[in-house]
Amino acid sequence: MQTPMRLSRREERLISVWQSLGDKTRFKIFKLLLSKKEYCVSEIADKVGISTSAASQHFRIFELVGLVDKKRYGQMVCYGLKKDDPLVQELVKCAKG
């Protein structure tokens, strides 16, 4: 009997990232993040047409898979893509076409 194929940590992360971007709203948010250094949660919520709490949940998923950096400005929370991450760089190339 053969041993089952194992995935590397990078491959596991890639799967998680693809799953996160498979949601239409999260993909829209990702595309918006391409156009600006960072967005605050309330700005994204307005642009995408969702509640601030829903936008926060989408960003939480992006944080979990390592796509974004988070910055706090008092009460405001803002996010930007991790531009120095090689996987994010590849995703940016793909999304820009």
C-alpha cells in the first residue's frame, strides 16, 4: 500500500487563499485593495455595499490566510495587501490580468 500524498505548508496555504477568494464579495474586496495602499473597513463596506461588521468578517478571513496587514488608527481599522508576500504578488498579477 502506498503512502498518501502530502501537501506542503505552502500548498495548504494556497488552497486556503483560493477558498477565501472564491467568495464573490471577498474577491471584490481583494480587487479594491489592488487599487489603493489601504482601506478602512467602513470604506470597503460602503464600496461593496455590505455592513461594516460583514466587511470586518471578510477581512478576518484575509488575515487568517495571510493576505493583509492590519493597522489601527484609534477606532478605525484599516487593511492593505501584504505586497512583500510572494503569493500575494502572484495573486496581484493574476487579478490584474
